[in-house]
Amino acid sequence: MADQTAPLKTKPDKAADDAKLSMHIKVYSPFKIYFDEMARSISAVNTAGPFDILARHHNFMTLLSACELIIRMSDNTEKRIQISRGVMHVKADRVIVFLDV
């Protein structure tokens, strides 16, 4: 007779889910690192207007306009960085923002 036991249901791993929904973001200038951590999203402004970058975003590169970068952490806190201009590069869940260029 075949074993009819159902597989054990496991509790979802919140840390694993957060890792899937997060990306590494680094914001820096020639003389200072403003942010270098994992986060859930980043919002900025370019000449087309405001936009958001989330995990699994397509490869993307843009010049940033003067704005306030908003980085949202996994714990729902926000880091805000006022910028005058910059370059953003997005690839493979890594976002690099180079300021003052």
C-alpha cells in the first residue's frame, strides 16, 4: 500500500522572500558613500519624470535630474538623499547611482 501522508507544510521563510524582493543599492560620489545596502526600491527623477526601480527591473541606465532619491528598506523605513544630478545604472538586481558628475 502506498504511503498516503501529505507533505509537511512549512512556514514561508520571510528572509528568503525579502531577499527575492530586494536589490543592492549603492549611492556615492567621488568623496563620499551615501548608501551601500540591500533595499526594496529606489525612486528618482529623470528628464521623462519620476520613476521607481524594484527588484528584477530590466537593465537600465539614465541621467538623473535634481531630486530627492528615496530608498525604501525591507522594514518599510526610507532613506532620502537630496541630489543635484547623477547617473543611475541598473543591472541584475544591483543599482549604482554616481552623483556629482
